[in-house]
Amino acid sequence: MEDDNLIDMKEDIVNAGRDLFNKGILENNEGNISLRVSKKDEMLITPTGNNYQKITANQVVHMKFNGTALSTGKLPSTEAKMHALIYESRPKVKCVIHTHSTYASMLSIIRKRIPIIMEEQIIYLGGSIEISPYGEAHTDDIGESALTALSYKNGALLANHGVIVCGKSIQNAIKNAELVEKFAKVYWGALQIGEPYILDNEPLDKFRDMFKKLFSSCPRSMLKDI
Ligand SMILES: [Zn+2]
């Protein structure tokens, strides 16, 4: 496999940011998007104080997982440590996206997990969307908390903060960021009008198999018992 083309990857991050901004999932100066640089302990990540409408590819930051800058100019997102920790712990993850999307953030502040309410939740995310223990922003704590909540899955809520998603590709991660917000909105809405029917006890193995084959991004060993 050829080495990654860093310019194309930076463009992919810019386009993903614009896409998620236009859909109301990301807001300026909030959230962040990163991509793993293959075969190296490096990533590309949106800069701190980012404006998703104005950002250009040359403002995307190239850095090592240990924090060493490999590009000049903008400083990396203050949540870079959380992204690096996920890449180091989950070798198949190619893209990490963190958002403060509204409905998911609402659930995160009442510390309400999203049980399995729709089949596609299993296919793309792996099942229920758990909520992390509280971790102070910009520290190692929040990265550890995010990993705990993610477990083998592709998305989780961060207590009193927002959302973390990952994927084997940038397209998967974008879809996961959108889905977490959609499920949060649907679940919130359902709670307003009645008691949601939860699918946890239905036979869902078919959808779990699809997740395992198509979209899981965790080490294979984590999938044994699901
Ligand atoms: Zn944040």
C-alpha cells in the first residue's frame, strides 16, 4: 500500500468539517476531526479555535501522537490527546470525530445512555450508546473516559460534554457522528410522548454480525463475546 497522501487527507478533513457544520452537527470553535497517518504514530487534526467555513487544508495540523508538532502554523485542537489515545488503543481506527451536537449533549448532561432503539444503531455503532465517566476537558482523563464508554463500539456520549465517534474510514466516522445525534434526538423525542420500547432483548444477532463484518473498528479480541 502506498503512503497516505497528506494533502488529500487534509482536504478530506476540511470537507468533512464543512459537511458536518452544514448539517448542524459541528459548530465553529467546537469539536474536532482527525485522521490517522498510516504506519506511523502520527495524525492530522483540525486546529484549535477552528472555523469550519473558512478552514483551508494548510491549516490542518500534522502531529505525532505524543504531541510533537510536525507542521508549523496553527496549534492542534486542545482535544488532540483524546484522539491520540484512541488511535493508540484501537489500531483499526482511521478517523476520530468529537462533537458537541445538541441532542446528544442534552442527554450527556442528564447522564442518560441511549439503549438500543433501532437496528441501524447496532449495524453502524455496535449497539447501545453508553455514557462516559466525567473527564475534565483537555486532559488524559477524558481520553480514558472516552475509551471506557466506547468499549468495542464506534460511538459514545462524553459526560457533560458531547460525543466521540470513530470509524475505519472518514466516511464511516462522519456517518457515526450524524447517527449519534439522530438517535439522541429520536430517543429524546420518544421520551416526551411515552415510554420508548427498547430492543435490547430482541434477537439482533444478524445486525451484530453486520457490525462485526462491515463497520467495527475495535481489536478482533473485543468482538468475541458480543
Ligand atoms: Zn469538546
